[in-house]
Amino acid sequence: MVPSFSRLRLLSRRSLYIFVIRRPLSSNLPPCITSLSHSFLLLPYSPHSPFLPHLSIFLSPYPSQSIPFSSIPESSDLNEFSSLTSAPTPESIIYVIKKLDKVPQKALDFFNFAKAQYALVPGPSAYNLMLRILAHKDFITDFWVLLNSMQKNGYKLDEGAYRVILGCFKNQKLIADSSSLTKFYYSAKEKSSTDAAVKYAAKIVLDAQDWSKEVEKNLEDLKSSVSEELVAMILRELRDYPHKALVFFAWASGIPDYQHGSVAHNAMARVLGRDESIGEFWSLVKEMRYDMDIDTYVKVTRQFLKRKMTKDAVELYEFMMDGPYKPAIQDCGMLLRQLSLSSNPDLDLVFRVVKKYEAVGYSLSKVVYDGIHRSLTSTAKFEEAMEIMQKMRQEGYEPDNITYSQLVYGLCKTKRLDDASNVLDEMEKGGCTPDLKTWTILIHGYCSAGDVDGALECLTKMIGKNYEVDADLLDVLVNGLCGKKRTKSAYTLMVEMIDNAQLRPWQSTYKYLIKELLGVGKLEEALKLLSMMKNCKVPPFIEPFAAHIAKFGTIEDAKEFLKILAGKTYPSSTTYVNLFKAFFDQGRYTEAQDLLFKCPHHIRKLVDISKLFGSVKGTTAS
């Protein structure tokens, strides 16, 4: 039995409303869209409303508190923040910083202003987010100042932020800073008594089969030093065991003189955001009301989409759009794209996202229109898709290669290949020249339908229009040809593209074709591709060769294989060992011995080689 959550203070906020006049949409569009477009809509006021930008405000979750932030210019003049008269909350600080993550100086100015003006000590989440934003060579001094400030306030750099920042430093070739950051992180970790307490508490919870009085007794020492940050860190350690984390969370809520706040609740939400604990997640969200910070929203949404929990991702988007900390404007397009990637997109979810997007005052952008169009074409709703394209034009957005590529993809998916091909002709007539991606989608459609000859005709037509094949298109053609048992043709095409067009195929294309060639006994051709990989400085794909040569090849084939792999140095000892083992597995001991005599002296003296041949001699003698 999981203990109930501690009671949370219900938060309220004033609702401001505006009237918005919209132009009616075509009557043939899905009801989810047409329902948004009739005369007047009574909408909750949005801080991002394009209709009233001068009134844009930042709403805190507390009554009568608001922070105007749209008026803050992208300058770094601290005087510009003087109009902020209400104290920010931890959630509001994270929200504003997240909104300003593309302008680090402005984000830092706001962060410092909030501390100075209100004597506020931001929480660890705000510090870690701010440090990620400052992880750039132009702000490296500010980064180290803030990191030291964070440490003085008793907070530590969390593992996730450390890894992200370290990656940023390495990408920017900040070698000294990368080294210093690593030393700082692990030194702080070793010195931190909190880390030891976190590991200890997490181990107690994880080792227990069920929650019991004994577990509570073992956690007794935690009560004297409990804090939101400590609870959040323990929850992170328990993140792969959501139900155990939830029991611990409920137990901690009963500690005298301690109450869960937004930091602990957000940490708990991140842990519960998965399919096995989705019911508990939504129960927590309802209790939290609008205490969920924007960073938690981003992370949980990412988890939902990774686990294909699209319905929950949409519901969370709707929930956040109703609150004060609204997702970024581009999140709508991102979510629509993720929904469209399903083999059969759920149009109800698509239009729920669009409806909520419009309901807060946003007008549909080109990206959003394309998101709707992508799902419609993917579900063969071509009439509705054409109406969306017409609506785009009415709103001033001319369909481009992205839009038309989606139509081509949808038509190919339903095997309407001639119609898909005609789309490219219509594009040219309309002044929108198909790009290489559109051609690739069309050719992929022919290959997927098994019409490889049609794909090659499209390729010829494309090349005639002065387009060059790229690695993506070559991969499509190689897979298509091999899928129709035309492996030799795939090989010929690939060699011609490498030799004559100076194309650099993907490693995955090499690997796929090598396996296909070996599968039909084309060792010579496979070795030629292996040689090309070496010459093009692509990591060679050697794994399938040893077994194939040992079973079907000759000693000369083995020597050729080793010769190809040899460069300035000999192939690795592992390569030799695996090759000899493969010969032994086929019972070809004598030939393996002959091959060994032709190997370099240092290879013959390798311990692993000696053991291998010694074991065979012993077996043969017995």
C-alpha cells in the first residue's frame, strides 16, 4: 500500500480574457480545426499573445503576483529590470531563464537581478540550468563565477548538467576548462557528505523488498538533515524504480518540520513520467497544479516521446498550456512532428495540440501547418491535406519542398506512385523546384513498393536535371536493389558512385552491402568494398569476413583480407586470432598452420596465437 501524498497548498491565479476575431476555415476541414475558427473565442490571456504584446506578463502561481518579462530587452542593462515589482518564485526564475537560453547575457542579468533585488537564493535547478546556458567560450568567466557561487550556497553540480556542460566544452575545444570541470565535479563529489547520505538512503530503499518499519528505522538518521534538495537527489538515485521512489517520497512527507516544495515535487514527477507509473504521475500532477517547472516539462515530455507515450505527451502539453509556465512556441511544431512519425498518426491527438495552441492566442505558423499536413498525408487524408495547403496560401505561407515532400511520401505510402511522380512535375510548373530530399522520398517510395526499375528511371530523370546522388539516396537505392535480389547491381552502382562521383557512402551502407554480397558468395566484391572503406578512411567492417573465408575461402583469400587491413601497421592481433579461430572451427588446421607461417614474426610469437595452436596440437595428439 503506497502512502498518500502530503496535502499540497492549492494555488490559484487570476484568469484574464480577451476576445479574438478569426477568419473562418474551409468547411471541409476536420472539426477539430473548424471549431476554433468561428467568430469570437473567449480565450485565457496568454503571456505570449501576439494580439497584445505590450501587455505580455509573466504569471506566478500565486494570486496577485506577476512579473512582466516580455518588456525586458535583449540588452544587458540592469536598469531594464527595474519594473519587476513582485518577487519571483523558484518556478518563475526557471521559466524566464529557459525562455532566455539563447541570449546568455540576458539570462544571467535576470538571474543576478532576482538574487540582488529580492535577496533570493535560487535553487539547485535554477543554478544547474543557468550553468548549462553559460557553457560557452564567450561566457566562460561568468560560468566559473556562478559555479563557485553555487558551491558556496551549498548546492552541487548535478550529473546531468555536468555531462552536458562537459560535452559543450569539448565541442568548443576548451581543453583546460574541460579538465578543470572534471576535477571540480569529482572533488566536490568526494568531499560531499550529502552524496554519502544520498547513496546510503537510496541503497536502503532499493535493497528492501517491501517498505517496512525496519526500512523506516534505517532511514531515521535522515530526518535530522532532510531538505528538498536531499529528497530530490535521493529520488534521482531511485529513478529506475518509480514505485519505490514514490513510497520514499510519501514517507519523507511525514517527517516533522519538513514539507515537500516545488523542488521535491518536480523531482518526483520526473521519476514517475513513464508507462509503469503513469497513473501515479497524473495524480501527482493534479496535486502539484501549476508547480511543475518548465525544465521538468521538457524532460518528462522527452521521456514520453522516447517511450511512444504520445497521448500522455499531448495531455501534458495541454496541462502546461493552461498554466502560467507555457511551453516554448516551437514545442507545438516539435510535438506535431513526433505524432506524425507514427506509422498511423492519431489525428485526434494532432488536432488537440493545434486546438490548445490556438486557444492561448497563437496563430498557426508554417511549421504548425506542415505538422498538420504531415499527419494528414501519412494517413491518406489527401483531400483534407490539400485544403490545409490552400489554407496555408490564404495565410501567406506558400507550400515549399517540405510541404510537397510530405505529400509525395503519403502518396508513395499508399502506392500511388504515378501521382507522387506527378507532384514533382506540378511543383516545377508552379515554380517550386524539387530538391534532392524530395527526389529521395520519391525514389524511396518506388523501392519500398518493389518497383526498383521505376526507382532507377526516377534516378536517371533526376541526374538529367543536374542533381547529384548523395549518401542518403545511395543507401535507399542499395537497399532497394538488394531487396529485389539484385545485389550485383547494387554493388556496381555503389562502385560507380564512389569512383566516378567521388561519393562517400555511409558506413552503414558499406556494412549492409558487404553482408549481402557475402550472403550470395561474392567474396571478391565484398573485399573490394572493404578496401574502399580503408581508402575513404571509413572504419572497416571486418566482422563477417573471418567466418566466411574460413568456410568458403582459400588461404589466398585470407592473405588478401589481411593485406587490405594492413596500412602503416599490421592488422590487430585480435583480427589474426579471430581468423585462426574461424579456420579451427571449420577443422582446417593444416591450412591455418600454413597461413601462420606466412604471418609476420611478431604475430607468430603472440601469446594468444601460441595458446591457440598449442591447444589444437594437444587435442590432435590425444
